[in-house]
Amino acid sequence: MTRQAKTWLVIGAVFVALLVARGMIGQGLGRVYVKRTDVTVTLPDTAAVNSAAAGAASASASASTSASTSASTSASTTAVSAPATAPSITSTSLASGTTMSWQEWKQVPPLEFIAAQKANPAQTEITMSWPRTIGLWLAAFFTLAIFSFLYADNPFYKIAESLVVGVSAAYWGVIGFWDTLVPKMFGALTPGLVKSLVQPSLVAPEMLQQISMVFALILGVMMLWRLLPRGGWISAWPLAFIVGVTAGLKIVSHVESDLMAQAAATMKPLVVSVTDASGATNMWDSWWASVANVLLVTGVICCLAYFFFSVEHKGVVGGAARVGIWYLMITFGASFGFTVMGRIALLAARVEFLFDDWLWLIDPNHFRGL
């Protein structure tokens, strides 16, 4: 046995011993409780509803006809009887449809389970969910497996990495199939079949959409030609089309968002007047707003001077370029700090998951009454 294998064996033994000890202390660890709720819904009978609606319409029409005939033929009558009212659809006729019942399981904190057990030890409304508990332990295992790479590359990390990549690819494959291929391509080519089988709310496609989807289907088949032994050059045509269209769309969007929007945001007045609710000028806020605009415009000009290589960076241009370097370094540092802060937030979330949801060592939300 190698030294690395012995190290991993010792780490695993100590870890298992700590888990066993933690499970015997206090309320235990790593359990998920759910509360059962019985839901019953009665769907009305379609035939009964249609029949009642038709009867109501017929009664209303006959009552109106009878009232108008009586009024025209008996003008001397001092009182006219009120028209017959339409029969109401009773709950009995509506309740003659199909009754559907199911159970909903909502996750509850362990403190609620403890209270329910104290009130009634034989209660079954709140129980431990084995599927969710197993999922919790798997999430903890894969989290620790990813963290194990900090020590060295090992089989646990490789297993977790492969599962993350495989599950992510499968998830996005399913999402792409049901959110893109089925409603857009198959829904445009075979709308009747898709609407009757998987998507009743599908809107009938237009002729232009059907033509574009046929063109997309042809490009997709040409892309798959690369998998065949011969004719791989055919896949270059759809690839070139995709790259060209994507580049054209991205250029337009980047020109609008990065170039024009940034240029418009830079064109700000150097002197700003800030007024309060009464209309008076706030000198302090106006001074800070003016300083911010001056720094912004100065930074843009100096950064452009740094990237302007047609003139040697000497004198005024050299000084502006050096100021631009300071602006760039501050910007890069702020971006890097923001990125690190985001990663630290992710790390803190995973550590909180391990210590709170799994090991039950902390209870920031007071779900367990530790």
C-alpha cells in the first residue's frame, strides 16, 4: 500500500468515526422531514356543463319571447308576470365529473417534526423522507469529493467531476429537446401531432416559420454528416452559416451595447447641479456628482491615450497614458475582487450547507432548536 493510499485510509476512517459520533449526539444529523397534505379536486362533467348552459340559454330566449308577445297582445293588462328565470347549475350536476386525489409532500424543519411527535407519537403526517435524505447525503459526498482536489487529484474527485459534467450535459440536452426542438421545429413541421401528444397549447405556425424550420432541419442533417466515414466536408457549409450569422448578430448587439451605449454614457456634463425636494441646489451633492463626471471623462480620455500607438508616449500623451494605466489597473483589480468575492460566496454557501443542512452543527434559521 502506497503512502497516499494509507493517508486516504486514515482520513476516511477518522471521517467515518466523526460521523458516527455526531450521529449519536443530540438530535443526530442529515435528515429531511416532509409533511403530507391530501388534495382532492373534482372536475365538472363536460357534458353536464354544456347541457346546463344550453338549457339556460334556451329558457332565457323563450322567456324573452313570451314576455314580448304578452306585452304586444295585452296592452290593457295592468300587470305583467315576471319572466321565468334561467335554471342555475347546481353543485350536484357539476360534481358528477371525475374526482382526482393526490398527496403533496412539503419539506418542513425538524423542529416541526419534534413538536408533532411530542403531541402525538403515533402521527404519520410528518415523516422522514428517505429519497430527500439520500439526496442530501449524496450532495454532501459530492461536495467533499470536489473539495478533496485541494489535497491531490484522486478517484473521488474524478467521479464527482464526471458526474457533474454528465448530468449537466444530459440536463441541457433534455432542456434543448423539449424547449427548442419539440415546440419550434417539430411544432412547425408537424403541428397537429405535437399539439395532440405533448403540447395542447401550441399555436399554429405561420408559413414563414415552417419554411425556416425546414431550412434549419436541413442544416442540422448536414452538420451530422461529419459523423459519417465520407462526406465530412458537407458539415462545413452549415458551420460556416452558423458562424457567419452569429458573428453578424453579435457585432450589431455589441456595437449598440458596448460602443454606442458606452460613448453615450461618457458624454456627461462636467458641472452638475443637484437639487433637493424644495428645488434648492445641494452644493455637497452637486460637488461630488461633478467630481465623479470629471473622473469618468478623464479616465476615458487617458485610457484611449494609452491604446493610441500612432504617437510616441512622451510629454502630455505619455502622462495621459500613465494615468490611463492606473485607471486600467484599478478596474482590473476591482473586477478581480468582485470575481473572488463571488467565489467566496459560493464557498461559504457550500460550507453552510455542510454544517447546517447535513451535520446540524449550526442552526442560523432556528429550524432545529439547537
